[in-house]
Amino acid sequence: MNKKTTEKIQISKTAASLYLKNSRFTMQALAEESGIEKEAIFDFFSNRRDVLNFFYEGVMLEYRSSVEAIDNYHSYTLSEKLSNLALTVIELMDPHKEFVRKTYTEYVQCTSRSKEFNTYFIEELESIYRIDSNQSRISQALNNKLLYKAGLTNFHLLIQFWLKDKSAGNQKTMELVDKWTSFVQELHYSSILDRGFDVAKFLYYNSPFRPSKN
């Protein structure tokens, strides 16, 4: 990430902490808390809402940066990539869990205020699914926007689970991610659907019960 993006992310994290003290904090208060001149903050953001919205966008930008630093990421399985996506995003949010608890539903899940987060997340899902050559033919054919939106919805549900998770180190959340992503991989890697399609295709063209064209 470039310096400007890094600074914007840091300002948004400071704003997230400040929000818990006063949800209507001023830009001057943010400047004092972050140690950055107010004019410099206005170079990045128009108002308080812009700063808070960017918190979630910043999470996805940090996730992308972390993926670029993984040398063998291309060799990860579907389950490993999906797990890495979910757990890395949660790990980045974790220091600001109370802020996420108070704002995620409003800012991300139920509105378009932080639409960049949802857009980035869907783009990551599309990238993960489309370049995975181990999927069955049927699964590859079903890789579309509907699948990615369903994945985003499932992630929203995961966030709600995590926010209520009181286990040490979010252990239950990690177990849920592991079980869910393993299940998804089984579905997409299984050749059963391909074989079923081949059987159905054979019967369609060769069934003695099929009406004759003559």
C-alpha cells in the first residue's frame, strides 16, 4: 500500500476508537487524538462519516496487502483461501470489535454506506473461485454473481456469530470457519454432480422412452 492509503487507514482506526468515547466526535478531536493536523485529515476525508466509512474499506485493503505478501498463495486450496479471507478480515477487525459491534449492521450489512467493503469482498470471492481449477465442471459453471453474493451474506452471518463469540481467542469462530470452508470445498471439488450430469445427459439422448423424431 502507498503512504496515503496507510495514513487513511490509521486515521480511520483512530476514529473507530474515538467513536466509542463520543459517536459525534469533531474532526478537531480526531486531529488531536491521531496527532495529525486537521487540515491534513480534510485532505483525505470530507467529514466524520467519511472517516468511519473508510474503516471497513481499509480492512479490505489491508487484507489484499496481506495476500500479496504470501509467497505460495496461488497453491492454496479453495478451503484455505476462503479461510484466509474470513479469518484475516476478522483478525483485522478484532482490535476494534466493539466498534464493529456498534456499526457493522448499519454501515455494512443493511446499507450501502460502506459499499466499498461489500464490493471488495465480492471481488475477492470471484477471484478465489474463478482461478481454482480443482472444481468440478458443474461448480465452475455455477460460479456467478449469485454465488458471490451468497458468500457475502454468509460472511455477514459469520460476523454476527463472531461478535457474540466469547470463547478464548475466538476459538469457536475459527472452528466454524474451518468446518464451513471445508464443507464448501467438498461441494465444489466433488465429481458427483459431474457424474450425475453425465448420467442424465446419457439418458436424455439414449433413453428408449424418449419420443422418436420420426
